[in-house]
Amino acid sequence: MTPGKAFEMRSMHGAGFSEKRPPFWDALIRFMRDVARLCLDLSKIMVPVIIGVKVLQELDLIKYMAMPLGPVMKLVGLPPEMGLVWATAMLNNLYGGIIVFLSLIKDTPLTTAQATVLGTMMLVAHTMPIELKIAQISGARLLFQTLNRLISALLLGGLLHLGYSGLNLLQGPAKILFESAQQGDLYQQASLGAWALGEVQNLLCIFLIILTLMMLMRTLQRLRIIDVINRLLRPLLRLMGIGTKASAITVVGLTMGLTYGGGLIIHEARLGHIHERDVFYSLTLMGLCHGLIEDTLLMVMIGGHLSGLLWARLGFAFVAVSLIVRATARLSPGFCDHYLWARPRVS
């Protein structure tokens, strides 16, 4: 056998070996690619936010940036500086809000109750430009969806603040599971390099947690636990007045996130499979309460408690949408078409 022939056979053997690679390895490679892509996308968002917050801190401008939201934060029992965290989450996403939170928490410590209030408000109103665009394309009126999420976040935050303070619950220091290097000895040094090293450690920590959460979600899907949650929620959605066709998609949004549920809504609504009214109800519910697993765990990482992050948010969303369903039944079709819903956009 010639050397060339031997090399060709080895190459063919190698190709055959790769073709027979176990499905587990293919799934693992796809999963790691998804994680890498997500981390890269988040880095493009987080790094500018980190640098921006550092500049604001060095110039002592944080208090001025948070000043417009200061009175609002006081209404829900939070320090004025936390307004910048919520504003970042609203305009950017939860990860951006977390980065700002970690940048401020050393100088502005929170109780568990305060962290829960802040986390719950972030969960109700975050990533607004993207998520509101999804709702608008699907056929929901932009103004109502915007006001609904902002007012609901403030109302729920205020109710939680009154409940926790009135009953003297969760008043101990918040337990932040994101191990921020800023809180250690490195931050005490004036060196810019020490700050940069600390922020790199923060990012690595966040990426590891994201990896863990994605693994958890995949595991829950493989074990069909998500399916069980879906079956438990569907009768409740029908009871609220959300149609059967929309309820299945709504559950996807509640558990996996508005982007997933909204994408399905857009597709089905454009095909005319779901009535505009049910699209509106579904998107309104998903806007107030989505990403029940992953997003909730993220807010637990910054010291929040499940009593507010999950149970109060879920209960508030169901009650609010039930009231909206009953209110819209009394409104004229013309009013609803003009202010609440419309046909989804074709392109």
C-alpha cells in the first residue's frame, strides 16, 4: 500500500468516525456554541455598561443620573441610586442592570426586602425596546403595553414594600450570590488595573452562572418538567379568558421568555390562527410575567426572595390580566381596536 493510499484510508476512517460521533457530543457542541454566542452578545452589552458606570463613579455623577428616578425609588422604599439599575434594565436588559447593581451595591447596601422589590420591578419592566417591539409587531398597541408594564412594576414594587415593611419581613442584609470582586481587597486599591481585574472576575462569574442556568433549562426540558408546568398553567389561562390556541403559546412565554412566546405569537397571529383579542391578552400577561425560571433565578442571585420575585409577580400578573379581560369586555370594539389591539404587521 502506498503512503498516499494509507493516508486516504486514515482520512476516510477519521471521517467515518466523526460521522458516527455519539448524539451526546453533537448536543454538547451545539450547547457550548449557544453559550459562547450568548456570552459574546452579552459582552458587547456589558463591557460598555461597566466602563460607563466606572466613568460616572469617578466623576461623581451617579447621584445626578439617578436623580430623576429618586422620588420614584423612595415610593417603593429603595435608595435613589437604584433608579439607575432599573433604568438600565428597562433600556438594556437584566444583565446590564445586574452589572450596574454590582457596581453600586458596595456603597449602597440593600436589605433582602429591598433587593426583592428592585428585582421584581426589573422582572416586570426590562428590555423594553425589544420586547415592546415584539408586542407591537404581534398586534398589541404600543402605548398600552408600555404604560401597563411601567405602572405594574411600580404598583407591585409599592405593594411589596408595604407588605415587607409593615410585617417586618426580610429586613436583613441581602445575600448577593454574584461574588463581586469589588467588595474585596482589590477594590480598595486605587489602581485602574485592579478595578479591571475585578470586573473581569465579575464577568466570568456571571458567564458561569448563565452556563449553569442554561444547563438547568435544558435539563428541565429533557425531563419534561417544563411540559408539566405547561399542563398546570393552561387551565388557569383558560379560566382567565385567554383562548385555547393562545394559551399554549402563552405558557411558552411564561416559562421560557417573551422573546420565545412573542415569536410564536407573531407567527400564529399573522396566519390568522389567533384572534387579536387573545393576542392582546397573551402579550399583556407575558409582558408582566415571563421567564419564570431563568429570570427569577437571576434576581435571586442579587439577593431577592422568591416570595416577591415569583409568587407575588405571578399572582399580580394573573389578577391584573383577569381584570383587564373583564374590563375590555365592557369596552366598545372601536375603542379596543384603536387603543388596545390591531392586526399584526405583515412585515
